[in-house]
Amino acid sequence: MHASSLEKYEYIEKVLGYTFKDKSILQKALTHKSYSEEGMENYETLEFLGDSLVNLFVVDVLFSEFPKAREGELAQMKAYFISEDFLGELAHELRLDEYVLVGGKKKEKSLSIIADTFEALWAAVYLDSGKDLNFVRQIFERLYKDRIVRLAKENKHRRDYKTMLQEYTQKKWKERPTYRLVSVSGNDNEKVFHVECTFRDYRAIGVGRNKKEAEQDSARKLLEMLQMNM
Amino acid sequence: MHASSLEKYEYIEKVLGYTFKDKSILQKALTHKSYSEEGMENYETLEFLGDSLVNLFVVDVLFSEFPKAREGELAQMKAYFISEDFLGELAHELRLDEYVLVGGKKKEKSLSIIADTFEALWAAVYLDSGKDLNFVRQIFERLYKDRIVRLAKENKHRRDYKTMLQEYTQKKWKERPTYRLVSVSGNDNEKVFHVECTFRDYRAIGVGRNKKEAEQDSARKLLEMLQMNM
């Protein structure tokens, strides 16, 4: 099992253009905590480190390539390019889903696990390369910079929060959030709408210049709450 | 004004052990958006980049120095070492509060602004050094690594969320959150407490094995909500 999986890493190494000195660190990056075997470590702390690496590499690309963008716009782009959806896509291309070891009851390889292994992978490259940040950033940029820039120019990061929230709650709980207009204040020229978005124990108030804007704002807040607390 | 402030940067450069080739980027890192003057740019996008750099440098120190810590523990440490409180402290030592340019109605230099300039400063060093990540990390570690490790060993990062939340809401709004026991379920051996924490438009439900634990959990959630939405 191990020998063959170590061989299989050749595909990842080929795409990365990087050969690991220590294959066991790559194996660790691809081992979920549910997979317990004597002496096997899981990817949790590597993911913690890799998250910061991927975060920086993405931000650096956005900062350099969109020098006129404001901070809010950059933050919105970043949110997309570090999302489970996007990183999961990159992980699938590297076939990380084929290599990841999961065990116990957790036989399915969720998108969340696949995206985690993508982050852990970058920590593995970083550590194996002797912590050469410039070198690791270079690999990341060779693989993904052009795509990030292209997708950002296509506005792939501009998403609709109500749709995203509904997709999220439907997937996890098979339920939908509800919206309720709480108040409208201000005069005719400058109205302020408050909308309450409720889902299970969570509640968020959104603010906007019209109902739609306030709904979007409440959906965004609730989505953040759910994602922080899961 | 500018000439003298450019000279004054000598103190920052001395502490960093780094002389800027382009002082104007340092000035940008120390200019709040409220300070408007023809051709003056503010630190917003530098802070966006610097946040990722500081984040990575802190995480790298923690990962390397606490190899046995679990992911949850590392995350708790990280939360403290990238907090406004801690970064604001480092910023004060560099006297960034003396150099930062704020204008308009915003005459006071809040802790939030000071901590922001600390992040922006690292982006400035990064860009001015020709984006040499290894070099910038080295400066950061020379200045802060030992302190981060010492404070982490002293458990400075273990904080009480109810206290933190109250400090936060008192400082920003001169008001306090309220707590309410919502439900107690389960049997005698395994009770589950739900506590609701409310502050203004925000509401979070905390869960725990006793009231205190549920209160802490609700305070943590509300604090995250407030910090995400400010």
C-alpha cells in the first residue's frame, strides 16, 4: 500500500515540477485524521501552515496584478480564490482526491478534505524545500498565476450571497434560510432597509439601500457565521 | 512636513535593520485614508498584502517551535499573535503611532489604525526588497520570534472570551453584551446548555456542558461576528 502510493506521487511531483526529498511528508499531507495506522500522522498542522502559504501566494498575485483595485475588491477576489470550491478544483487536477487516505466511518472524501490536502501539500513543499519561500511561491505562480488573473478578470469571484448561502445550507442540512424585512427607515432620498436572515440558531441583520441589497448583506453575514462555527 | 517625516523614518529603519530604497512606499504604509493630500496614497492595499505576510510569519514560527501542538492550539495562539492588541503593541515599539498620518475628522489614532500600519509596513519592506520573502521573514523572526515563543509558553494567548467581548463592545460602543440561558437539555450525566449572547443587532447561541462554557462559546461566536462585520 505504502510503496505503491509513494510511487503514485510521481504524478503530483511531475505537475509541481518538484521532487520530494522526503516522500513521507507528502504522505502526511494526504492523510486525514480518520485514517489511523500505527505511526501515521495526519495533515492537520500542515494544513494550518499551508493555509497561510496559499493565502499569501493568492494575495500576492492579486496585489501585483490588480494595482488599481481597492482593498474591498481585492478581499472579494481573495475570498473566492481561497474558497473550498476553488482550491478543491485545483486539488482535483493534482489528483489529490485519489491519493488522500481517509478511514473509519469517513469513507467519503468531501470537498472540504480535498481542499485541505491542497493547502497541506504546499506546506509539505515548503518544509521539504528547506523553507525556501521564494522558491515555493515561484512554483505556485507558475501553476496558477495566469489562471487566477484570468478568472478574476472574468469576475468569477463576484458571487451572489443568497445563492451561496442556500447552496450551503441545502447541502449540509437540506434546509433553507428565511428572510424577513425588519425595518425601513430614512427619508425618500436615502432609505435604509434592515433584513433579518434566519437559519436554525443563527440570525443576522443585513443593511442596504434597498431590500435586495439588505438581503444580500444578511446572507453574507449568516454565511460567515455558519462557516466560522462549523 | 514630508522631508522631516522622511528623515524620522530613520528610527524605524534602524530597528528593522533595513534601509528603504524608496521611502515613499514607507510613507504610504503610514498614511490613513482620512489623510488626503494631492497625490498621497493610503495604506489600505498594503495592509491587505501585509496581513498575509504577518499571518504567515507568525504561523511559521508557531508551527516550527511547537511541533507537538495540535491544530486547535496553534489556531488559538495565532489568533492572539495576529490580534490588534498584539500587533498594536509591536507597532508602538516601532513608534508607528508617531509617524502615521491621519486627517479629517479622524484625528485620533486608534489601536486599529496603528495595528494596520504594522501590517502595511511589512508589505512595504516586502515590495521595497524586491519581493524577497525569505529576507523579509528573516527580519521578522530576528525581531519577534523569541518573544512570540516566550509569550506562547507563558500562555498569553489563552484568553477569556466574555472579557474580550466586553472590552471590545465597551471600547467601540460603550455598551455591554447580555447573556440569557435559553435551554438545558440531556440527562443528569450529560447536560447540554444553550446560552444566547446578544449585542445590538447581533445574536449568537453558545453550547456547552455547563452555563459558563456555553456563555464562553456564545461570546466567542459573537466576537467573531462583530470582528468580521466591522
